[in-house]
Amino acid sequence: MVKPAAETKSAPTAPNATAKAATKSSPSRAAAAPATAGGQPVEAYCLREKKRVQMVDPKPVVTANGGSALSGTCPSCGAALYKLVSRTAR
């Protein structure tokens, strides 16, 4: 018994790999060039990427216990970065 061509099951087509890459976008907060604080680039450790990166848009913040820190974002993944600094470095 031969099945007609209309009744045969066809394998589902796999999604286009380039379509997936096109939908994956970079974080909206990431900038092209890292900003500097005090004229020097600020490096912090990114916990998502497990490496040191230059912080984008560093801003001075005061911690809950009165200490000083810099807050910014990772240029590649957009994760929040914090770096504890002395009061004079703010």
C-alpha cells in the first residue's frame, strides 16, 4: 500500500540560525565607549562574564554604612557593576 504524497509527514523545518542571531540584541544601556571617572577608566569585575571589564557610565554612590563606591554597567552584557573606592577617588 503506497501513501499519496499529500499524506506523508514532512519533518518540521528548523528555524533559521541567522534569524535567532538577529533577534538577540545588545543591552540598551551599553555604550560604545566606556566612560571615565576622574579622567581614568574604571575597571570592575563582571560576575556574569567572570572577567574584569571597563565600567560604562560610572556614578559615585554612598553605601548603607557610609562608604564610597562606583556604580555602572558592563559594556557587553549590561549587568550592574559596583566597585568599592576610597572617598578621595569619588
